[in-house]
Amino acid sequence: MSSAPPMASAKATVEALAFSEAKKAFILNDLDPVLEAMVQDVLKSLPESPIDFMIEWLRKKHGGSGRDPQAQTTKTVLQINKELKKELESMQGFVQEVGEMVVGEVGAAEEEPEEDEEEEEEEDSDDEDWGPPPAPTKHGRHRASVSAEASGIWNQKKAFEPPRHPKTEEQSERLRAILQRSFLFSSLDESDFSVILLAMKEVTFEPGERIIQQGDDGDFLCLIEDGSPECKLLIEGEEKVVKTCTVGDVFGELALLYNAPRAASVDATDKCIAWQLDRETFNHIVKEAAVKRSTMYESILKKVSLFYSLSDYMRSQVADALQPETVRKGDFVLRQGEEGESFYLVEAGELVALKASDDGETAEVMKYAAGDYFGELAMLKDQPRAASIQVTSDTAKVLSLDRRSFKRLLGPLQELMLKKSADYS
């Protein structure tokens, strides 16, 4: 599967940012070439101290920058390094600003279904919503992971009595099937699931009615049973539709999960029937389970060499998207020749890769244990599965990442995974 040239990809990303044309031109023509050259040299050298290496790299570049040589020689090395550190911090701050814009605005637009992803949207759009809430730029921080806590009126612990809204057996089963597709609810045990089902109440919104206002505090989430509400972001003073929800989608959970203001507005375009879950029930039942699971998965990811280069922020995003599955001895997680739709990480247990030759003989080509991963090649190369993966221990636990989340979150690791593909030969 071919990828766009780096410059073309960078240009497309920058063009989508809510920056002035002057800033966009500065990023593409001045900032990006310097950063790209510096990163390439860092990756070639793999220094023990990347920051010191980059300071020295910038110092060498500044030697031919046109400064007054006589004035420059009067400065001590310490003074020069301090100046370079300030410039490096400035560049890092500018890059962070770009990253926050990408996460807060461009990332939302990318969630719109492509022509070949319309079927996938129905399955996993409830997990991704319109993107993470905007970062608190006043303090220069990224959005917190699921395990982060914020102070405020919504975090006050008090006696909890969940609401009860009785439903028919058919309604309960329909809600259960939809909720089990969301990472927020799929890890709940049966007793907690029953509490959530009873706590959700039916609500109706008329065409044109604003369900959620961007920037407001959030006190509920909604699960759509009927209707197609639109999610809108305020970009450069104008509201733009970034996603059209469908039956089974969940929206409004991000403000509850991350203790942040509403990340977008949601309007009903037709008569919308939804199931609403209040913040208090969400915090006591769903959030605590999600926090524990996300913390555990982040700990697992930190031990996997593939994810060493990811920032804590990106690692938390991967952890949030992982779906757990328990398989037993003899089970096949995937089979050779199948279309690849998921990437897998082994949490516990042992598995083997079996490859069938043209003459029908099957040979064991790889073994997997906790911390190993498989299934990436079919998605990287857009080819059928190269081998079958079978469980050899009594049980095994695997964590899966669907195709769309894989491309969105692990794109920067594509080259590293391709280099390891020789192990499957």
C-alpha cells in the first residue's frame, strides 16, 4: 500500500489548520524543512541525549546563519546554549500548537466516512465520536488520558443511587447489543451492565433542536436509536459539520470521560430518538471501569518495544481504542488468506503462526507471547493474511485495534513494522 509523499502529506495537514496563510507558508517553507532535517539526523545517530544532540545540531547550523562572527565569538558556550535552548523550546511550542490544532480540528474532519469505510462507520463510530476534546491551551498541555482526573463540581464523591427507567426485554436487548460495541461499556461486568441499562432514559429531539452546545459543561451522553444528528465544530468563527451520526452512535461521552467542556455542538436534523445516560451514573459505573482498563493497557504498551517512540499522549489514545478478547487452546485468532481488519497485541498466553505452502504442508513460522504483536501486515500492505495464528496455551488474552484506529494512531510506526515483516517470510 503506497503512502503519500511526506511533503504532500504535510501540506495537506497544514492547509487544513485554522492558521493564517502567512503562518501556513512559514510552517511549510521555513519550519518543516529544518525540523525534517534535524529529525533525520537524530534518527541516523540515535544519540543517548536527543535534546543535547539537537542543541549541538542547531548550534552548527547557526554557524552559517549570517550573524556577526566577531559578536558571536565574544559569547560563551553557555550563553550560546541558553539561546539555542530557548529557540528549541520555541520551536517545540510551535509544533505543539500545530499538534493541538490537528487533534482539535483536523482530526475531527478525518472521522467522516470514506467511500470504502461506510460499513465500518456503523460498527465503530460510537467509540471515536468527533475527536478528543480540545487541549487546555492556556497551560500548554495535551488532553489528559482516561486515567486523568480534574477537580470541580462533577468530581465530588457522594452517596450514589442510580436512576431506574424500566424497559421492555426487547429494548434492553437492543441497547445491550449497541453498547457492547463501545470500548466504554464492553468491559463492564453483568451487574454494572444491568445498572446502565436501567439508568438510560428515552429522549426525543425535534428537527433543528440543539442537543449539545460546544463549550458547555456536559452532564449526559446519548445513544442514538433513530435519527441522524450532525456534529459541528466552530472553526474560524463558523460552525462546520464534521460528522453525521447514525443509529447506534454514542455522542457526548467525551466531556464526561475527560472532565472537559463539550468538544462540539450537536443538532438534530430530523426527529431524533435517543437513550440518555446521566453524568453521575457514568462516573460511578462506566468511568471507573474505563480508568482501570486504560491504566492497565497503558502499562502493557510501555513494555512493548514497538510503542517506545510514542508519546504518553499517543500511547493513551492507543490504550483507549484497544478491544480485549479471550481465546482458548486450539482457537484461531485469524486465518491465512482472510482479509485483515484488525491488529493484535498479546496480553497473556502463547500463540503460533502457521503458514501453509502451495503443496498443502503447514509449518510453524513464529511464536508469540505477552508483549508480541501480529496482524499488521495485512493492513500495511493491503493484502490477505499471510499466516494463521493459533492459541497453544490453555487460554490467551489478545487486544485488538480495528483497521481505522490502526491507521489513525499507528501511522508513524508504519516503517518500523514493515522492516520487521521479514520475520514472516
